[in-house]
Amino acid sequence: MIAFIVAIILGNVVSLLVFLGSKLFRTPQGYLKASLALADLAVGVLVVPYSAYREIATLFQEKDCNEALSTAVWGFHPCHVIGPVFAGCTFVSITTIFLLCIERSITVLKPLHKNLFVTKKRTIALIAFSWLLCFFLAVVPLLFSQNILLHYSPCSKMCNYVFSTGESARTSTGWNVILLFPTFDFSLLGGTFVINLITFAAIRQFSKARKQLAQPKVQSISNRPSFSDIKAAKTIAILTVSFSACFGPIAVFVVGSVLGYQWCEFSFYAFWILTSNSCWNVIIYSARDRKFRRRTRELFFGKVLKKKRRCPGSNAGTAGHCGALLKETLHHECA
């Protein structure tokens, strides 16, 4: 858990510094990636440290003292914050990936009109709206169902939504409210995969056109996406696959819990596989984006100036010295 804390915080702080600290990355895509990094950073700052604290307390305290950790202090329990934060950040991640896919799809399909449709103001407004919507969804189970509570699970080592009255709660509105989480995520994931399929179908057509560059008709096409746009679209597709792989186990666990299955050991792997997704994004950026790697090196090691080749003709001092020698030689010849 401590290794997760260090990796998540370090990786996503670097991502935020890169995307927000450089004018090169202050684009709609850069703002969306910064939003994704901020959601992952919240997991590393709030969610994982609380789980680590609980497990360390379990190691050094007796069982009765550990039970006392689960009781609320002055009517407040940390899980009342940690649980919605983890759920909200998960929703923000998938929503941001969905918006990234839309942005890349517009860039690939309509490269000449992307600056009209995708602007910084619209992107920032969509990011703010997505955060409000996602965290509202995270507290919906607590607002609209009295049979759902938050508690720290010794199985998953995290704060989970649970039914308070057993089987009776599963036949009430709590059943439908809990299913809202996987329904929302799978809907966005499904839409994300559809958009990616459309985008890559267009990329395939453009790739075929590039193979026929010798033909004059193909050379006259000016509305093709650039190589950097296509590479960025592939990077977003990798982010989608990575999140889907990490989210799949938790979705199965939620549906199984609603149906009454008790999967203690599986819940641990499901929740922490999802948590590991907060580390993967910065690794994907580093592997796919050369500009991201260069900016990261500049943050850690400073800007390295490239040595320019010196040409005698391009150096003013050398040119002046050569001119003086030439004048002196001609003067002696004339004399």
C-alpha cells in the first residue's frame, strides 16, 4: 500500500506539472489528461493512505482496539468521505476517458473543424460538469436509500457500500441504487469502445490513402489527420483498454454483491486492481509520448541545450577575422 501511495502521488504530480506547467500541453487534450491525473492523485492522497493506516493499526493493536477504529467519532466516520471519493474518482476517470475519445475522434474525423468544436472553454466547462455529476452519483446511494451504509471492509481493505438490513435491503430500492454504479460505468465504457472503433476505422482509411500518395488525386486531399493526431488516438485507446481491464473485476464484484454472493478474497483483488489503474496512465504517457518524456526529463534534470554545429561562415567573429586576413593579403599583392 505504501508503494502504491508513493507511485500514485509521484506519477500524477509529474503528470500535472507537465500538462499544466507547459504551454505546449495547455490544450483541450492536455486539460482532460490533467483532470484524469487529479482524480488519480486524490486516490493516492486520501483513499490508499487510509487503508494503509487501518492495516498498520491492525498490526500494532489488539482486536478490540481495531473494532474501535470502525466506530464513528462525534458522529463522523472517515469512510463517509473516503468511500464517495473513491467512487467519484472512478467515475471521473471513465468520464474523462470518454471525453478524450470524443476529442480524438473529432480531431481524426474533422481535422479542419476541430478548433471550432473543441475549445479550451468548452473543455474546462465539461471537466467541471463531469466532476460535479460524478461526485453526485457517488453519494446517490446514501441520499436515496436508507438501507445502504459505508463501512471499512476487512476483506477488500477499503471503504465499501454495504446493505444494512441483509436480504430485505436487496429486494428494495437499494438493489437498484447500487446497480447504478456498474450501469453508469459500462454505459460509458461501451460508448468509448464504439467511438474508438469509428475513429480507428477512419484511421485505417487514411492509412490506405497514404499508401497511394503517388496518385495526384490523393495528394490533393488536405483534410487528413496528422501522424501526431493518429498516435494520440492510439494512446487514448490504450488508456481505455487499461481502465477496462482494471475496472472489470470490480464490476463483477458489485453485481455479485447485489445478488447476495460473499466474495471476500476476490473483493481484495478487485478493489486493488482498480486502484493500480491510478499508476498506469503516467506509464502509458511516458511510453507513447516523446514530448511528455522530454518535458519530464526537464523537470527532473533541467533543460539541456543542444549543441549547435559551428560553421565558420555562420560565426560573426570568424567571418570578420577571415575578412581581415583577405584584405591584408590583397593589400600586399597590390603593393
